[in-house]
Amino acid sequence: MSPKFEYYKDQFEKGWITTATLKQWVKIQPMIPALGITAEEYKQIAGEDYEA
């Protein structure tokens, strides 16, 4: 699990970030793993498959 997974999940559930924001974190993950999330984690948070 990515270090920021729980943080982004909490932010999303509170409505403070959107799926568009989460998608940016998926794009960032290969470059900066400590800040990004995986496509699978995106699905767990957003409840939908990640599509670039």
C-alpha cells in the first residue's frame, strides 16, 4: 500500500479532492512513489476503474 493511500482516501471521502485529483496522483506514482497511488488503490478509493 502506498504511503499516502489512507490520506487520499480520507480526503476523497470528505469531498476535499476529486477523482481528477486522484488520477493525477496515479500518474505521479511511477516518478515519485512516496506521493502517488497505484491504479488499484485508485479503484479502492474512487470505486471505479482507473482510465488515463
